[in-house]
Amino acid sequence: MEAFVNYILQFGNLNSQQIELILSKAEKMELHKEEYFSEAGKIPRYVGFLLKGVTRFCYYNNKSEEITHSFVEENNFVSDQQKFEMQMVTSEYIQAITDCELLVFSKKHWDEIGNTIVGWKDIENLIVKNCLMKTLERRSPLVSEDATTRYLSFINQFPGLVNRVPLSQVASYLGITQQSLSRIRKNIR
């Protein structure tokens, strides 16, 4: 809980009663490895804050290939925020890569926080902006770099994640085959 409180306080000032209100609206959720937090073709039920574990955002392309487009580690929000807010069907999956513990908020409780705490929408907007910026900062270099540089960047951006994520998902994220990733890993050792 402390990590969650510290995270949201980066984006605005909240007093102890406001923090208590927010925490009172949260539920703890456990996801087992490979379970889905959110599924394509459905309306996201929750916005969550990852206390423990790793999740990924993925989708299927027009060739029915599974594509991983981002990872989320501990102490970050996990949600398809826009689809959650608008209660629209999402086109991607959010899957637990490891066993995960989350603090989750239903749409009803998330809206109650926004309707009760003055300035919460500003904090929420800054959190969403921060999440988008992190994703863009991590994804943008992948377009122009060669495969080895992309892998080295991945290791730098996600230290320790390589040992927690299946190599097939790392390869998908990097836009290379698993065989290419194996060669790259062998060559840089």
C-alpha cells in the first residue's frame, strides 16, 4: 500500500483523509501466471496498481501472431485507461507473466474517487500521461535500432526482467524471432 500511496503523491497533494478514501475503494487481487487482467473483446472491469509481479500488453495481428507491445513491472498502473474510462471494448489483452498482486478499482469506485476528491482528475491525467510517456520512451527507439541494440536497450530499461519473462515474449516485444534473440544473447555474453 505504501508504494501505491507514494506513487500517487508524485502527481499531486492529498491529505490523509483523501488517501484513506482512495484506499477504502481499493480491493486486493491476485492473478496467477498467464491469467488475464483484461481481455480483448471485453470491457475492462478494473484499473489496477501492480504491487508484485509483471504483466504484459499483447494482441494478435492479422496473421494470428501474438504480439507483445509492452511490459509493466511492480509499482505501476495497469489498465487500458481510455477503454476503462469510456467503458468500451478493448482490442488487447493484459496478461500476468508472473504471479501478481494488485490493488484494483472498479469503475464505480474509481468514479466515486473522482467525484469526491477535488483535483483527482488532474492527478489521474498526470498518471495516465506518465504511463504513456514511459511506454513511448521505451517503444520509440525500437523502431530505428538494430536488433542487438534493441535487446541491450531492453536490458537497460528493464533490468532483471529478462530473467522473469519468457524469451518468446521478449523477442515479440523487440520485433525479432526467438532464434535471432538466442543468437544475440549468445554473441553478447
